[in-house]
Amino acid sequence: MMKKMTIDDKLGLDIYNTDEHESHIDVDLECKDEAEIMKLVLACPAECYKYVDGQFSFSHLGCLECGTCRVLSHDKIVKSWNHPMGTIGVSFRQG
Ligand code: SF4
């Protein structure tokens, strides 16, 4: 019988062809609104947003291009969001 895959198992199969230098999401890291920051930290399934000891950080590496942060932030923290160009970005392998 096939073992049930966890989310981490499934994400591990995805292929990331990431542009390490150019982020497809422009984030206002100077934002001091903790409530807005925490929305993104909690909602991002790939944990791209981090808020540790009052320090807000973002990494586009591992982004699943789900668009959740763009919708939630109403242009407050996420200033622009574009799909990565051409073959850049995530390729899903499972579900
Ligand atoms: S698009 Fe989705 S996975 Fe990518 S940073 Fe935003 S919430 Fe996270």
C-alpha cells in the first residue's frame, strides 16, 4: 500500500527554478504594523515571511506562487506581485 504523503513530502517533490537575485514579489520590509505583518507570516504556506524579535524579513525562494500574500496585504506590505518570467518559478509534482 502506498504511504500517505505529508505536505512536506509533497513540497519536497516540487521543482524550483528560482531567480535568486530578482524577487517576483516586492515587499515593504520597513513596515512596522505588526498585525499586518503577522497576517502574512501566518498565511504564507511556504514560510517566506518571517517576524523574529521584531525583525521582519522575506525570502522569495520557496514561494509557491499561491498569491495569498498579495490578496491579504491589499497593497500595504506587498507592493507588487508578478508571476516569475518564463520557466522561472515552482513546478508542482503532486496535487
Ligand atoms: S505567493 Fe504564496 S507562497 Fe509566495 S510568498 Fe505569497 S503567500 Fe507565500
